[in-house]
Amino acid sequence: MSDTLVTVDPAVNNLREYLETLFAPDDELLQALVRETYAVTQHPRMLGDRWLCTFMEWFIATHSVHRVLELGTFTGYSTIRLARAVGATGAVTTLESSTLHADIAEKYFARAELTTRITLLRGTACNLLPTLLGHTFDLVYVDADKAEYPQYLELIAPLLDIGGTIIADNVLWGGKTYTSSEHDVRTNALRTFNSALFANHSFKATLLPAGDGVIVATKIK
Ligand SMILES: C[S@@+](CC[C@H](N)C(=O)[O-])C[C@H]1O[C@@H](n2cnc3c(N)ncnc32)[C@H](O)[C@@H]1O
């Protein structure tokens, strides 16, 4: 379903099909969200990677995660999965700059009866993140504008207590990040973000070369 797993490589398509036999299928509500996303948005393949959603659900269940911050809601697929994973006592704050995307997401949050658990803030992440100072989150899922990932890191760090974790998607950017001839703005920003996290002694980071590349980094001091 994500850009990264839709490929002409038959081996990767076989992997994708195999993973689908293992993962729980989407319920009716998420299937309807996916259909509407394909019908009305320009880049439906931005929809949450089902492998990554499963990974975050595992992380939430095994690390006592209650408060989640998401950068980049899109139409709310991952937000709904995160909100279900944190349970009734948890909360998800999600940031989205596109009115179209936010409107669709809010419709499905209501249908999923998750409006008390999800707060959607409209605007750009760089403008919204400073307004969250004073709040802390157990998990921050970074999935908005790749060109702004380095700024997000600066703005997210004060929102994490020790033990708080960043999960950032697309850090290998279809292979561009490790292709030395690629120098567009997003690729360079992702390189800066990756290096900054690994060099930052306040974080313990790892990079999972799965999907489109995912960094998992926990604040340790
Ligand atoms: C890859 S999609 C998010 C996918 C979603 N997290 C999921 O897994 O289903 C990225 C989203 O970030 C939004 N976005 C782009 N730039 C942004 C910014 N500067 N601030 C907030 N959202 C932004 C886009 O409109 C888009 O909806």
C-alpha cells in the first residue's frame, strides 16, 4: 500500500503479499478511508505503510506508550491505528497542513468514535510544534515534509522525556539517501536528519532498512 512496497520487483511484491497473510486485515472503516483516499487525493500512496503501522502498534504495546504525537496526518489512516493502539486512556495529537487531508481525517475520526482520543491541529508542523512546549509525548511519529525533518528534530527534542522515542519514516527515501549523486533538498535534509540523530548523545538511535527506511531513536539523557 505504501510507495515503497508497490514495486515492479516480483520478490518484493511476494514479500508484500506474504506480509498481508500475517497482518490483521483493515476493518470496514479503514477500508472505506483507503477507498476515499484513492478517490479524492492526489498522492494516495502516502497512506500509512501497513508494515510500519504494525511495528508502531507493537512498540506502543510493549513500551507503555500513552501519549503520541504524529507529524503528517494525511487522511488519518495511521492516526486511527495509533489511537486504537494507545487505548481509551491514551491520546494522539496529529499535525496536518492540508485542509483537504485534515477534513477527510476528521470525518473518519468521528466515524471511528475516536474524537476524544485524537486532537488534530491544522497548520505546518514548524509553526505548531512550538505551541506544544510544556507537553511531553512518549512517542513522536515523524511523517510530514521530508525537507523539514532537521527542523522537526530541534522542535521535537524538548517534547520528549527520557525514554521518549522518535519513529521517523522515509529516511532512506527510495534509496536516494545513500546514492551519492542525489542532492535534492529533501534527500539532503534526510541525510542531515539521520546524521544529527546518530551524532546526538541525548539519543540512542537505530535505522531499520525496511519499508522506506525508519529511524527509531530514544531519548536517553
Ligand atoms: C506521508 S503523508 C502522512 C501519512 C500518514 N502519517 C499515514 O501514515 O497515513 C504526509 C502528510 O504531511 C502533510 N504535510 C506536508 N508538509 C507538512 C507540514 N509542513 N506540516 C504538517 N503537515 C505537512 C501532507 O499534507 C501529508 O498529508
